Amino acid sequence: MSEPLEISSKEAKEWLEKETGSIFTPVHEKAQELLHEMKGILDSVSDVCNTLLENSRKEIEKRSRKTYGKARALNKLARLFSKRIGQIEVPDKVSYDSFHDFVQETRKAFTVTEVDIRNWFPRISPFFIMDRRKFLGVFEKASEFLKKLESFQTKEYVKTKKLEETFQIIDNLLVLQGQLADLEAHKKKNEMEKASIERKMAETHQKMTDLRNRENLSQLNQLSMQTEKLRKEVKHNFRHFRKPFIKFQSQVFRKGGLTPEELEKLNQYIEDPFDAFSNEKAEYPILRQILKKLANSMSEGKLKLKSDRKRKAEQDMERIFRNNSLDDLHQRCHETIIQRRQLSTSEETANMKENLSKLQEEFKGLKRTRKRFESEEETMERKLTETQERIHNQKDEIEKNVSDFVGKKILFEA
């Protein structure tokens, strides 16, 4: 077996035209000639339709009782024939598909017209006999020529159908290869822009890190971490008071028992124990007052709690009143809040926080941009894969068609 001929997609169409010219060109030229001739015949049918219209119109104008109805029927029929023939489009560019569609369209129009002739011409008889004969002669010639087109299509033109399709596939292949080149160029540009964004992100991140490591912000971050630890410690120390506080709050709303200041503080202890506790004065006097009134309400039986819950709350209150168990925690909370407040309100810290905020916003914007590039990258990868697969399939199809039609093996260059 001979070696396959390596050929580029740009050369494929010209090569195939040379290889098949002796087969394809004569058939294609004959198809063009047949269509041109059929166009002239259809024009003749249109002309004879116009003759029917004109002659029937003249007879209608005479208002003869004998011919008036027949003339109107013929006029209506001729108008219908003329419209039907006028709607048949002869293709400008000849191909097997356009030839096939034209033949199909013409056959439908002629079939309906033949039915109309059988149904109406006998009713119009014996009037307009010369006009009807002239129309039938032209129409029958058109019908016979249409059979010639149908025979040519099924016996000769159909043989070149696969070849025409192959030429079209080659054109499609060139378009796809152009699209592939555009996609690859776009992908490369996208990758460069994404890399630029990632460099800017790294630079911005480094600036944020440097800013956070500056003394004031570093201390502020340490204080924030310390605050979170203290917040957890306060929550743990107040865990046995949460339920009693909530029930005591409901009781106070109904029956009173706390001053407005104490009630406000009780609400704070329920919502945020750390904030309420750290902002108390030394020895946390308001908390002590609330706990004393809570203890009295519990001992008098006004505040009902489960025995275990009541016992744990009373033990914690005992440690607070007798041993000042919360003094050290309160001092640490209070000092941390004061230090944090002083650092946060300093001009230098405020400037650094403002700069850090701007950098954070810039970093977020860069992340969004990178995400958009990543999304575009995924879309392009999918399109690239689909386009490459379509190119591969079309090359395979062209190679097979050429082998079947010409008897030669070709192989597209990589």
C-alpha cells in the first residue's frame, strides 16, 4: 500500500478540486445549466399565467351573464398559479442541497397545481379553451422538465453529494482552525494578565504584613488576641449565672427590684458578659448589687431554679463575696480594654489602620479580578478542548471521504 499523502488543511481544497475536477466539474456545470433552463421555463409559466389573468379580466369587465362566473373562477385560479410559481426560488449558488431543495419545492407547487387543474378546468369549460390549452402546454413542458431534474438528481448529482459535503467540511475546518488560533492567543494573554494580578497580590499582601508588624498594630493585634482569651474566661466564670440572670430579668420586668442602672447592667451581662464586666469600676459594685438582690430573690423562693443550677450559682456568689474570686480577672480585663482603647485612638495607629484598610480593599479587588480570570480560563479550556475535538473529527471525516471517493489516502499535517 502506498504511503499516505501529507497535506495541510489550507492546501486540501485546491488538491481535492484538481483530483476530482474531471468528475465533479461536468456534473456541477450540468446542474447549473438545468437550473438556468428551468428558470426560463418557470418564467414562461408565469407569462402564461399573466395571459390568463388579462384575458379573464377583460371578460369580467364585459359583465356577460354567460361567461362572468367562469371568467371570475379563471381569474382567481390564474392569480393563485402566478403567486405559487412566483414563490419558487431558483438558487443563485448551486450545490446538491440547494438543487435538492429547489426540486422538492417545485414538485410540491406543481402537484398542488395539477390538482387545481383537474378540479377547475372542467368547470370553466368550454370557455377560454385556447387560453387553457396554451397554459396546459407550457405547464406540461415544465412538468416534464422537472422530471428530468429529478432524474439527474437521483442518478448523477447524488454521486457528488459526498464530495460537496467534503468541500464544505474543509471550509468549516479552516474556520475552526482560525477559532482555535484566536482561543490560544486569548488564553496566553489571559495567563499573562493573571500572572500580573498574582504579582500585585503578593506585593499587596507583603505590604499588609509589614504594616501589621509595625509596633502599634502588632501590640493592637496582641491585645485583640488577649481580649478574646479573656472573653472566653469571663464567659466560663459567668456560666452558672446566665440562666438565673435571664429568669431574674423577667421577674424584674414584672415586679421590679432593680434600679434602672442595675437593670441596664443586667441586660449587658446577659448580652455580653465581657463588655459589661470589663467596664465595671474597681470591685465591680453594680455586679455585686445585682448578685445580692438575686441571692435574696432565690432565698425567698421568688426565683425558681432547679436545685443543681441554684446550688452552682450560690457557690459562685459565695466565692465572689467571700474570696473576691473575680478581682484578678476584672483587673486584667479592665487594663486590657484601657490599653486597647489608648492604642486604637492614637493618631499613628489610626493612620496605619486606614492604610491597612485600603490595602485590604485593594487585595479583595485583586482577588475578584483573579477569580474572573480563572473563570475565563476554565471557559477557554473547555472551548479549546471542544474545538480541538471538532477539528480532529472533521479531519478524520475528510480523510475517509477522500479515500472513498478518490481512492487515495491523505493525512493532515500536525
